[in-house]
Amino acid sequence: MLNRIVLIGRLVRDPELRYTPNGVATATFTLAVDRPFVNQKGERETDFIDIVTWRKLAEVCASHLGKGRLVAVDGRLQIRSYETSEGQRRRVAEVVAQDVRFLDSPDRGREALGGGQLSREGSFEAGGTDEDIPF
């Protein structure tokens, strides 16, 4: 059997980091993924897909990702059911990520959403030339 999903999209909001009672980190976020075709009105529709990460990956995503960031997610589809406080059974489809790749810089993600200028403090800027490399 095979259950594998690969998605590329932008975060709709900052990841939410929580810890289980046993201290295991989990982070959730929603990914906006454009469909590969346009509808009858000529518009491209978007799917909003819930992503769940665990352990170290959850902590890395929570500390390095934010709204608007472009990421690739490799994971599996999980259908989970729960009971509401009113006693109704609900089912939720979510992707449990095994790998998350950051496809842009933090500044580019916010610019894609129309954000303003961001501070460049702490960003990496390459200096020197190729001749400085010792190989």
C-alpha cells in the first residue's frame, strides 16, 4: 500500500506549536495550494490543506516558518475522527508531514502577500569571491 502526498504552497498563517502531555512537540499550519487548472470563469482555485508536524520537525517549522512562506511538504494523508462536546462524530483529513522544505527566504514569503519592508538584520549576505573558497 502507498499513502504519499507531495505539496507545494504558501502558509496561510504562522504555525501553531503545542506539546502533548508527554512533552512531544507538534506544530500545525494550513497550506494554500493552487489547483493546476482554471475554473469556468478563468480563475485559479486554491485548496487549503491542514498540515501536522511532530517532534524536532515541529519545532523547526514553528521557529523558522511564518505566514506567506513557500514550502514543499512530503507526507501522508491521515483521516482522524473525534467526538464534539455535543456528542457528534467528526472526521478530519490532514497531511502528516515527514519532510518540510523551505523554498524561499523569510522576506520573500511576506512580500508575496503584499507585506511591507522587513528588517534585514540577521540575514545572511554572501561576501567575497569564488577565489576565497579553499577548493
